[in-house]
Amino acid sequence: MTAVASPAVDTAELRKARGAFFTPEPIARYVTEWAVRSPTEDVLEPSCGETAFLLATVEHIARLHASAPAPATAGGLDGVELHPESASATEAMLRQAGVNARSTPVSRPATSSVSSPPEATT
């Protein structure tokens, strides 16, 4: 699942000015599968941008839960984003994926965080 912020809100020039780089989905998936070994791990994405790593984590944890020998307690899943529009887009994309996401706007940084992946909730 890949999404891009509205061009009217976030232009290439604005992304370049703030040093934003959006990780391609296949790379995010590869790194997530390497880094997340258990559905009980806590995951922090310190610059979640267009949420590629968080979405890859949700999907990977769902696969780990499916192969777990016994029900596991979910780890935490948190993302932080300084750009308010990207934080809002992250929240919306995670909600579309079935994750109970919330965006907490503060003067700096704006954050988008998730308490647990959807497969781990009862």
C-alpha cells in the first residue's frame, strides 16, 4: 500500500527544502522483515513521512502473529513526523490499514503514533 501526499499540499520543492526522502515500499518491507523478529517487539519510526515503514511493520507483524505457536502480546508501534500534513496522511493511511492511529499535533514535533497493530488487538 503506497500513498503520496497531495501535490497541492506537499510539492517536490517543499520536500527537498526540508530534506524529506520517502523510502520505496520494497526497501521498507526488506528492512522491516530483517529488523522485526517478533510480534511482541516495540517499533519506533522516528521520521515516518509517508508511512512506508509503519505499513510494512503492520503487515510483517500480522505474518509473525499467524506463525506464532501461541497468542503473543503486541508490542508498541509508534511513528513521529515533524511535517503536520505528512503526520495526518500517515494517520489516515494507518487507519485504512485497520490500525488505531492517532495524530497528536504539538508545536514541534507533530507526531503520529499507534499503540498496537490490528492483528494483536482482541
